[in-house]
Amino acid sequence: MSAIVQVPLRKRQLLSQNHRPRSPRASSQPWVRGISNALLFLYLMVIGAISAYDMLLTIRYAESLRQLEMNPIGRWLMQLDQLPKGSIPDVTLFLIAKGLGTLIVLSVIFFMTQRRARLGHPVGLGVSACQLMLVFYLCYGTIE
């Protein structure tokens, strides 16, 4: 003997459309979204401000940047200038690359956090931590 279970019409329609009901926890706690947005704003501000400071130092110390720059891609971009020795290098390509890289990173973190906060927050936190280590290195010359 098998029992036949009648499923109400509305429930059958929802199940047939692969409808997934919203989590009651997400709708009952709007403060979670506020904290998420505040953290996102903090990540973006830290990354953007430290990147701007790094660019400012790039302009200020352009004449000695070929010897000071530790990034091999940055050195390669500066070697594309082919300027005579002793002249101030044109760091335009280098600054454009830094600016575009920062813009891409900020955009990826923003959209990742908006779409999947569980993925975006660790990425934003990690990049922010790396930027904080960079600013410490730029100011004090060592991370230790």
C-alpha cells in the first residue's frame, strides 16, 4: 500500500520553477548589509589611499627610482624610456600601469563583495593587509 501525498498547487508551482525561497535570516537582519558595506568602504579607502601615496612617492623620487624600484615589471617599464644616463626618467608608463592595476583591483573587490560577500571580504582584507605592509615598508624601509 502506498500513500498518495497531495502537494498544494502553489507549492507545486514554486517547486517546478526551481524557486528558492529567501532566507529569513538575511531579510530580518539588514544591519549585516550595513556592516558589509562599511568594511568594503574601508578596504577600498585603504587600498586607494596607499596606492595614491605610492604614486606620489614615485613622482617625488623619479630620479632615483631606477635604483630603488624592486618590482621587475616596474623596472622593465622604466627601461622602455631609453633616456640617457643621468636624466630624470619619464615614469608616465609606470604610473599609468600602477593606476590601471589599482583601478582593476578596486573594481574586482567591489563587485566580488557585492555579489559574494563571503568571497569578497577575505580578498579585500588580504589586499588591504598587503597594502598596509607596503606603506610600512615605504615609510620605514623594512617589514620586520
